[in-house]
Amino acid sequence: MSIVNSILAFFVPVHREGWRFIAIFAAVTLLFFWMGWDILMWLGVVSTIWCAYFFRDPERVTPMRDGLVISPADGQICAIDKIIPPPELDLDREPATRISVFMNVFDVHVNRSPIDARIAKINYIPGAFVSAELDKASEENERQAFTLELADGRKLGVVQIAGLIARRIVKFVGEGERLLAGQRIGLIRFGSRVDVYLPKGANPLVAVGQRAIAGETVFADLASPEAERATRKS
């Protein structure tokens, strides 16, 4: 029985949003097999496995202390800067610290709430599909913006941004809902970016180039005066 449990533990759950894509890839692979196209069949097998891998949805252990801002996405922190938040976020029109996480096609793409909060506003903006690594993606690409209101009235912004080959942003929550830190809020297909806008006075506790894990990596501590991290050299 322990062997069976060990084998099952190796497999990461697949999010329900991915099952139809896996079924399509598998059906095409079977068609190639039936027609005797061996090379295409093996390409189909690899593609089906990759599709299941892309839509994986692992469980995470989220730090629960009040005031912690947790990464909403898996990936590499590609930028930390101070800019005026985009108009689709209901935030003060003054520079705020933005932390950007780039997700490549091998990262988990299920996004999570960075903190306990109420969803004050969700705003979807259609747009282009330039590479999510580019800074202009925050203003030009298709995106979905969440304005989160904390218990003390402060607000925090989370923006899901479609990438070069991403063509769909899926949300799992609605306006007015109360979220727990680490709760799943949406998913982006396939390759993308997530921006977090911290409340005034919050210092980032991560650095550019660092790998982030959704639901686990601490971005900031709203209850601590700790100085921000030095930027890593690439």
C-alpha cells in the first residue's frame, strides 16, 4: 500500500480547466496512431504529456500570518519598480511598488490570492499579445485586474496579463467575494505574467531574478518596517 501511495503522490492534480485540452491532444494522438503516422503519434504523446503538465494544480502551504503578501504566481520575478497603477485598478494615482512575475510555459499557471481580502473590483481589458516579459505588456496586453480591499481599508492590486501565445484568462471568483491568502483566483493559458501593486509604505522582500512559488513565497510584510531586498544581478 505504501508503494501505491508513493506512486500516487508523484502525480500532481490537473485543474479541471485543462481536461478538455488533454482530451483533444489525446484524441489527435490516437488518430495519428490509427493512421500509422508513427512520428506524428509520438509528437502527439509528448504534446499530451506536456498539456497535462501545463495544467497541473499542486497543493501549496500558505503562510497565514496577518499582513503577509504572498506571490500569486509561479515563475521568475522579472521586475520590481515604482509606477502609477493602471487606471483599471481602483488605487491611488501615485507611484506604488509593482512586483512582476513572468510565467513560462513550464510553470504552474493557476494564480492565487496574495492576501486575505475582499474583491472590490474586477476589470477585464482586451488588448494585444506582445511578450509578457516586456514592460509595455502591462499597458498593451489583454489583462484582468483585481482590486483587493484589506480589512483595514488599504487596497492592493493584482493584474493577470496574457502573453505572446496566451489567448485566454479564466477567473474563478467574482466581485464582492472574500478571499483567503493562497486561494485560487484564476488561470492564464499559455505563458503570461502577473503584476502585484503593493499598498503605500510596503517594501518588497524579494529580488529581481528570484523564483517565486504561488501561495508560498512572501512578497512583502505589511506589518513590518523591514527594508526591501537588494536587486539581484542577472
